[in-house]
Amino acid sequence: MFDKLKGVEERFIELEKLLSDPVVLTDREAYQKYSREHADLSKIVSAFRVYKNILKDLDDSRDLLKDADPDIKELARDEVNALTIKMNDCEEELKKLLIPKDPLDEKNVLIEIRAGTGGEEAGLFASDLFKMYSRYAENRSWKVEVMSHHVTGVGGLKEIIAMVHGKGAYSRLKYESGTHRVQRVPATETQGRIHTSAVTVAVLPEAEDVEVHIDPGDIKVDVYRSSGPGGQSVNTTDSAVRITHLSSGLVVTCQDEKSQLKNKNKAMKVLRARLLDSIIREQNEQRSEERKSQIGSGDRSGRIRTYNFSQGRVTDHRIGLTLYKLENILHGDIDEIIDGLATHYQAESLQNAESLKN
């Protein structure tokens, strides 16, 4: 690990020189690239330099253990014990920092929320979840752009697809993929019985044109008249768009905008994200079991969380975390859950890295 850290520090010093190079300063693209890399390495290098200072101090204190003065030896022994604890803590921190970052973490995300079992109640809870993520995004100064949605008759959502624009959005929301279960008494229930409903959430990283190239000849675009509530021209013009990706069979529709062009652009964004997601999932399936467990994005088909209204609790089943603050969570206060999941998968990655070495 020490050799690897030395290499990181050498690269960091090299980047500092590059960022002060007049040639690089005039090349905006190169400067931004080196700046990002410099920022990514700065935390590791800072921790490594602290670690080296601790090692130096530890060597000095061990030398004092040989002193003839018993008082100095006693002080040195206390210092060695304290520095050893610091050294071990610093080593653990450096191991975490050296875990390769998910290259998708800084991306915007596409969130797809769909009502599952439970009829109208599932649709109402899908709406609750969308509000929860929207409030969370607002608290982090992220922007939410609705790409497509279908409402139910009682004000719920059969489905909603939204793009969340914000630095690090994927790193925070990628753990939300899966089945979210709700247990509560529906408004339509006259005898006070608790019903269980389910909503599925899929979180996909946004795909750029350069990452997923779509051949124009490989898509079929259909336009049709929008349905449902909308503005004056939404229901009277052929503004809705359906795009079929012929080779994969993926179908994306969008009718939220009055403009056919805007609907097509939104549909293409959704299609690119779904294609990138399918590529990532296929790659993950080809990797070994050890590598799969490091991904930490959750099994989309599995139940990941339960929201119990009568007890005011939320339980994340992947890490066994139960919080009795359901109202706050539904108002977007989900950092405690996300932090717990991030720590869990990070620890799992460390364990797998250690087992691979052994």
C-alpha cells in the first residue's frame, strides 16, 4: 500500500507542475482535466502525508525507549501507544480512500418510479416517493426535470420518470434501486385495516452521446396525440413521441411537452440511460462474485425498504437499519439511510479486496 501511495503522491506533484504550466493554462480542456484529477487525489495525498509524519514520530519515540532515564522511557512508551493507535486509524482511512471510485458517481441520474402491487394505494405511495426524492434534491440544490409521467384517478402516479441534475447525484441515489414496500391504512379503507403495497424504483446514470451511440437507423420513431390532462395543444396535436430501439426492443414514450421535438429529446435521454444501464448490468453479470458484491447498487428486483405508517418507522433490509422518523424521511431527510448504505458497501469492498489479496 505504501508504494501505491508514493505513486499517488508523485502523480499529485506532477499535476501541480502541469497546472502551473503556461501551455496547460491556455488549454481549457486539459486544465479542467488535470484540475479534476488533482482534486480527486488531494484528499489521499493529505492523509498520506499525515501518515508519514506519524511514522516518523513513531520511530523517534521508539528510539527514546532505549533511553536510560526511566521517566523518559515511560513517556516514550505512552507516546508509542498513542501514535500506534493513530497509525492504525490512518491506515484504515487510507485503505478506504484507495478504493476505486465508481466512475459514474458524479453523473446526473434518471429515476423511474412505478406503482407495483396494491392498486391505487401503490400509485399514491409512488407519488409520495417522488416527493421525497424531489425534496431531497431541493435540499442539495439539485434540479429535477420530469421526463414522463402517468397519473392515476385518485392523484397518484402509475409511473414517473425524472432526471435529477446535480454533482454527485448518482453517488447518493444509486442505492435507491429496488422495491419499496409501504404498510398503512389506505384512505379508501373503512375498517381500518393495514394494507401492504409496493413501488419499484430504478436509478440509472445519465448517458452522454459519446458513451452510448445510437444509430439513427436502429430506432423507429412514432408520433401520436397526447392523452390525459394537459394544456390546450397537448391533446390536439401529434406531439407525443414513441421511440423503439430495434436491436434491444426497448420502447420509450414521452408526451409531457407540447413540442414534439422536446418530447423526442427527452425520450432519447431516457433511451440512452436505459441502454447504458443494460450495458453496466451485463458487465456486472460477467464479473466474479467477489467483484459483483463491490458494486453495491442493490438488486432492483429485491425488497430493499419498508415504510410502516402505523409505527412511524422505516427499515432498510439490506443493512438492518430501522429509524422511527417516517415523516422526516418522506420530507427528504434520507441522508442517514444513504450514509449507512455507503458505509456498508464500502466496508464490503474493503473485505473483498483483502480476501482477494489472501
